[in-house]
Amino acid sequence: MIGNAVAKIQCLYKIPVHLVNSTNKTFKFKRGTAVARIGSILEENLVSFEKEIENANLEKEVETEVNVLPEHKEIVDTLLSKNRDVFALKDSELGHTETVKMEIETGNHEPIKLKPYRTPLHKRSIVNKAIDEMLEAGIIRRSKSSWCSPIVIVKKKDNSNRFCTDFRKLNNKTKSMIYPLPVIDDILAVLDKAKYMTSLDMKSGFWQVLMSDKDREKTAFGCFRGLYEYNVMPFGLQNSPAVFFAINGNRSRRVTFSR
């Protein structure tokens, strides 16, 4: 009922102690009942993760939708702090898988060259911002490619704007990759008696897959700013979802259907 804790004595002979009742029963303690064992510790031996979290601009507290014991939340906070390197707060911090590189098989087709769509003046700031951020993060680079696809600005459900490359013509000339997805009934059967369910949301997951050097030129897009090409797997390619699922499927295959 009492988790391990470090307490700072604010008043002589008084130490704050948190008691947690994780049952449905009521417990009463008489005055003078021993509820814990204490020992002294030197302050210089304490390790604080709060400063590390602040420096990383991570949230100090883990938000939960259910009631969680304070000591359990502390375990999660500590775990997040120890593994700060796996969290990307901005696109320039994204890692890249070494498992595979994205390829675009177009056979002997001639390069596809499409004129850029006209970008309305009131949307040019959106395009400028997106391109500047992607250049800074290494997502794209300037190109001299013979290929060219146009870009479009699409409204998202939250009314914000999404920078998109229209790869439809390129996709028509691309050999399809098929990756079988798990059967829903199989997944539900495995979850039948599960006590814990964990979900993982990867930040800009497609951008963590590098483009094959020989196929980067095929991802080139044109706009009023000029011609650029992707260093990483972009959204909108026909085989991007299949490649992404294949990579993650291979990594999680041993645990996906284990109890």
C-alpha cells in the first residue's frame, strides 16, 4: 500500500507519506501504527529526470484517460526520460530504418513530366513554409530530375492545410507491391483474453524510410519555387503503405499473435 518514495523533510519530525488503497475494502490505522521504514540518503545521490524532460521539451506528466496510481505514472515518466532518444519532437530528429529502402519500379517507361498546378497567391505562404521546413529537415532536396509531378494543398478535417504531391500519373506506371494484412478475426481472437493492449503511433512514419538512390529522381515535384525531390518515402506513392506495413510487420511478427 506504500510505494518506494523519496521525501524531503519540511518540518522537524514530520515526513509526508502517501498511502494507496488499491482494493475495495476500508482500512483503519490506529495512531502510532508503523506504516513504513525510513532511511536517510545524501541529496547528491539523487537522480532527477525533471530537468532532462524540461530540456527535451517533453511533457512533464503522462496524460491518461483512466485513474492511474501516482507511482505507476512515475514509472512511465522515468521510462520516457531514459529513452528520450526515441522521441522526435521535430522532423529533423526523425530516425531512418536500415531494413529496406523505398524503390519505384517503372520498367522502361519514359519519365513523367507534368506541368505544376497553379498555386493561388493566398496559398503560396503555405507552400513556402512546407518546403522550407522539409529542406531544413532533410526530407527533400533541390532536383535536376527529368521527372516532375505537381503539388496540391488539401484541407484536412481540422481545417488545417496539408502539402501533397500528386503522384497519380507516376503510380499508373509503377509496379504494384502486395503485402497481406492480418485478418481482423485473427486479431480479435488474440485480443480475447488480453489484459493489456498497447498502440504505437510513429511520427511521420513514411519519412523514416529512405528512398533508393536510383529512384529519388522519380519523386521530383514542381511548383513556383522550382523542382525538388524526396530523400525519404513520401506520402502518395502507390506502394508506400505496403512498404511501411511490411517493415513493421517483420519487426512485430513474433509478438503480434503471441499471448
